[in-house]
Amino acid sequence: MATVPALERPPVVLADPPATRPKKGWRKYWHLYAAISPFYLLFLAFGLIPVGFSLYLSFHRWDGLGSMEWAGLSQYRYLVSDSDFWSSIGNTIIIWALATFPMIFLAMITAVMLNAAVRFKNVYRFAYFLPNVTSVVAIAIVFGSVFSTNFGLVNALLRAVGLDQVAWLNTPWGIKVAIATLMTWQWVGYNAIIFLAGLQTVPSELYEAARVDGAGPVQTFFRITLPMLRPTLLFVLVVSTVTGLQSFTEAQVLLQNTSNDSTFSGGPDHAGRTMVLYFFQQTFDNNDFGYGAAVAWGIFLVVVIFSIINWRLVQRRDED
């Protein structure tokens, strides 16, 4: 008897799950953006918004309490013709020059000595860097005593060698020298550490080849060390320009008791009134926030111009 073969069932084929659309753009990395968002939110709140508001404020007259009054470009037209503002620019440039060039020279020499030191390197680095992390207010108070007319250390040394004492904080050039000395003392150690980092990138084979050729320390410094440090020198010069042209605390604390005119007057004959000090005087002494904002943008333009000039000078020497 013939048997009928059983019908075979077709195999069950499971359907593929519906394809999910891949996430694109910020949705894929939202957790990464969320992790870095606090920085940008703080930068927006305390950086971009105040900068934008100061630019908006510079076109208005405002005493900080009442309503704003549209002034257009009149604030900037007055700024260009303001002799006090130009005087503050001159004071700032002189103080910056008196402080920056000796500071860079001393910082480079200090870095070379630290690089050649064999023992107690870390102790020396800490000692030179300490002034930079010390409160500027405390430093200014100490320097006010050092440059005191009757009881200052500097005048005591002058009298010891038979010279006449100088009223450092009561004469125009004495004020500038005192502020520049304070700034030099404060920043030498910081820039020495920067130069030291640049020195440690110079190949030692260059110095060995120079010694074999009979080059002395002076020739080695000018033929090898200085050319190799040009990128570091550019960085130090630009940073020193930005910080030096925005000096405020040094003059404000050092000279606050030398004039009855204003806390931000800059001492006798306004010899120590820097650009930022003038900005504070217009804004908080005169309650002229609109003109103070215009002064702030004028300071920004001066700093940018000087930074570009310094950058171009160093770059041109590097190309030559």
C-alpha cells in the first residue's frame, strides 16, 4: 500500500526589525555638549553679554540709575578730543616701556641661570614665581613703604651713598618709575618660567657644537639661545603688552593717599593715571557709564594696535 508523503511546512522566516533612523547632528552627541555647556553658559553670561552691552552702552548717556539717553557717536567724538584720555595713554605707554623691557631682559637672564643651575632648581623656581601669585594690593602697600620720601628703603640707600633723597610718589617721573619697578618685580619670575620652558626645548647638541667651535657664553646666547627663543619671546612680549597696558591696581593702591582729588586720579599731576584708571574715574567717580564704556573700547583699540605692532616687529626679525 503506497504511503502519501506528509506535506512539508515552509520554514518560518522572521521579519527584520524596522530599521531605526541613525541620530544625526547634536542629538548623537548631546551628552558631550551638555558636559561642556557650563563653560559656554558662563562665558555667555559673564563674557559676551557684558561686552555686547558695553558696546551698546557706549552709544548712550547713562548715570547708572535713570533712563538711558541716545548719544550716537558723540561719546567717541569727545573721546578723540579728550586731552585727559590722551594723557592717560601717554602715562600708560611710558610706564609699560619702563616696566616691560627691563622685565623681559631680567626674566631671560634669570631663565638662563635657572637652566644652568644644578642644585635646588625647584627652590629657585618657586622663589622667582612667588611674587606673581602674591596679592597685588599687598605688593603695592610694601612698595609704597619702599618708595616713601622720608622713611623709604630707596631713599635710605641714596642717603647712604651721599645722594639727595627723591620724592618718588610726589613727582611725575618718580611715580612712573615706582609703578614700573613694582610691575617689573611682579612679572620677572612668571616670564622667567616661560623662558625656562622655551630653553628646555633647545637641542643640547647646538650648545655642544658651539663649544667645540670655541664660541663663548655671549656668542652662544646671541647666536643660538636668542634665535631659538623668538616664539617664546613673541608670546611674552604680547602678553606683557596686554597686561601692561591694562595696569590698574598698581597705580590705584600705590598712589591712593598721595592726592586729594580722587581715588583714581593717579597722584600729583595725574602722572600715574593709566588708561584703566581713567576709565574707572569716569565711570565710578563721575557716574558717566556711557562715556566710561566708550573709554573702555578706546583702551581695547590701543591694546590691539600695540599687540599687532609687537607681533609684526618680532615676526619681521624672524623672517630676516
